[in-house]
Amino acid sequence: MGSSDRELSWELVDSREDRRYNLFSVSINRSKSPRTGEIHEFQVLGTPDWVAVIPVTTDNKLVLVNQFRHGSGELSLEPPGGLVKQGQSPEQSAKEELEEETGYIAENLELLGWLHPFPALFNNKFYVYCARDARPAGKLNPDETEEIETVLIPVEDLSDHIRSGKITCAVMIAALHLFVDRESFGKSGPS
């Protein structure tokens, strides 16, 4: 807390892409320590920004999706979301993901904030939106690699779902925290 940003920030000496995959690339960054002046290598995963949308129905239910996640090898209950598509704003991608993954639509989305998903390795941002008055009027159209079940839970049951382990995805729990924080403090609360 007492150090200046300059005393903590590493100087990027050079960067090269090591590998490129569909969803991410791996770069090797060589950076200079502000304390010792020594140069060290770091792997950085480059990926498009991510987006999640927290849909809330008029009867105060959250619209979530239950889907298989290949990394954990398990089903995961979470808000709809995905990558920010090239040429789209995060809000446009959020609206698209909401409809494609749930069949729900909402007129307006409110940006709750953005997060760095894992700044030690990833270079992207994770945008979180709230979609109030979500209603099932869209066209369910998941990607060909997605098998999705739409699940509605009362907003008041959200904390129980997290505590009990029904919702386990860390970045989605962070996204849901932004929603709960906004609900607790209202729009004039902390930002």
C-alpha cells in the first residue's frame, strides 16, 4: 500500500506468441523486475474478453444455465455468458448469449462492472450485465458444442445455491456478487 505504482510495475522488454489455439493464445513475455533489474519470463494467455448476463424475471427469478464443462468434467450451474464476439460490444454479445443460451430476452441491459478473471495469467476483461424483466420470447439456439438446460431459481435462494456448492464457477460467483451488491445497496450505493 505504501509503494508507488512505479516501484511495483514490471517493464515489458519483449513478447512473442508461442502457441495459438481456437480460444486463446500463449505468449512468452520477458519483463524486467523493478526491484532487481533482472529479466524473467512469464506465460500470458491471450483470449477475447468474456461476458456474463444475470437475467432476472418480473417475478424475481434468476435465469441460469446448467451445462457440462469439459475442464472440470462436471455440470455447472451459472449465468449465461461467453466470449465477446469480434466486431461486437460486450453488451451486444451479452444480449446474444442471453437469447441463444436461454431463449430469454430483455429490452435493456445494465452494466454491473467488469473484472479481470485471472490477472496472473489472462490478459482479458470479464464484463457483467444485469437483464431485468427477462422473458422467454427469444429463440433458444445454443452453439453446436453446448448442451444447455435453463434453470430458474428465486433470487432469494442464490446465496444458498452458492454456499451449498450448487454454483461453483468462481468467475460466475464473482459476477453474481456484483448483482447481489447492486441489489443490496441500490443504484446509488458504492461503485
